[in-house]
Amino acid sequence: MTRPPFRRRAAALPPTLALSLALLLAACTAGPPEPGPDPAPQPGGARWQPTPGTAWQWQLSGRLDTSVDVPVYDVDGFDTGKEQVRRLKEDGRRVICYLSTGAWEDFRPDAAKFPEELLGRGNGWEGERWLDIRRTDLLEPLMAERIDMCRDKGFDAVEPDNMDGYRNSTGFPLTAADQLRYNRLIARLAHDRGLAVGLKNDLDQIPELVGDFDFAVNEQCAEHGECDRLTPFIEAGKAVFHAEYEVPAARFCETSRRLRLSSLEKKYELGAWRKTC
């Protein structure tokens, strides 16, 4: 069943649901200390590859809170400035650049560069439409420019979002082969610039893509009973950065520890608030 991508700018939760979640969270117990930083980069400028269990913070909205004591931050590529990235890295953090690579967003500064023929149906978020990922002749230079921005700001990696359009009603007859081709293109663009890159969701294609990506980012695998499907990344020594919105930490942390996921409980707006295992 197609599910909307839970990302920033989500509507507020209904009061009754918010109260229920608050009561559940109150029962959560503190987990063990979060893992420390990854080992130092290899000589020769080797690309960063986070290892299973690496702790992280994911913040895509609100004023950036840099006080969370974790080795990895995942932040919005457009909204986060070069100086903010520099400060995070001076504090010993690795920094991931969030971009939407499978959907157009009318509020981005490069929105006018996307030809109308690339734009499909809305993806469930105001101002966003699916992209025709078959048109790599048009999309490759646009995405290369965005990833250049991530590199030039000093990011270590890219989190490309909306990477499973073929499973959604996009307005285009996308196939699994189209998605594999496009996702590998995004991975290559990042790697060519010395950046690591994560596979966002797209669980069905993990067996084919685990070798092309350096880590995974997943939303709601616990809610939908899908976390075991992420084990190919863990077995390859690659981190899985995982977030839940509806399920409280007390209900998914045991599974996360068993699978060695890097798990957070977050609110839909993906602000600074977090609860970890």
C-alpha cells in the first residue's frame, strides 16, 4: 500500500492522538549510551561510510540545534549554510545533506529550472510534484548542480528523498527498472564528488542497490513490520538511520538494538526534538 512520505511541513497531530503519544512516551525508559563517533577517515580521501549503530540527529525544520551530542547530523541542504556545516564539522560531526531528488518543490530556489514536462502528480505535500525520473537527460544536470551545492558547503554525504516514485501514482508509467537506473545515477553523482549517499526507503530494491549506497535512511519500518528488510545494509557494515513517528521508542527499541539500527523517535515536522533508544 502506498504511504505518503512523512517529511517536514506535516500537519500537526490531532490533540487526542498527541495526548495518547505523550502518555506512551512517558512510559519509555532510557536506553544505553549512544555509540561514539566513527573511526577517522581513511588516508587518501576515502569516502565516508557510517557503520551500524552510529548515533544521529535528523533536523529538517526550525532553528538548527547543534547541541545534540551525536557524531552525525542530517540537515536540509538548501536551508543549512556553509558556516553551519563548518561549525558542525569543527565539533567532530559528519553532516548529511537532505535533498529531494524524486520530487519537485516549488519553494526551492532552483524550482524554475525544472521544465513543466518533468512534473507529474502531487506527492501528497503542498507545492510538491513527482518527477519523471526517466528523463535523465534533463534531470542529471539539475541534480548534479544540487549535489555540487552539498559538496561546496562541505557536507560529507547526501540523503536523496522520494527515491521510490515507481511505487506511487506519479502520473508517469515508471517501472522498477527506471527507478534502479535513476537511483544509481544519484549515487554516482554523489560518489563522483567524493560524497557518501544513502538509500531512502525503497525497501523492495535494497538487494539490488545495497552495493551502490553507503548507508540507508528509513521511515516507519517498525510501524509497518519491515525493519528486517534493512539487514542487507547492516550485514554489509553500513548504517541504517531509522525514524518512527507513530510508534513510541519503548515499542521499537528492542528490535532496533537486535538489528543494530540507528533509531530515533521524531515528530512529523522533523524539528530538533528526538527520543533515542
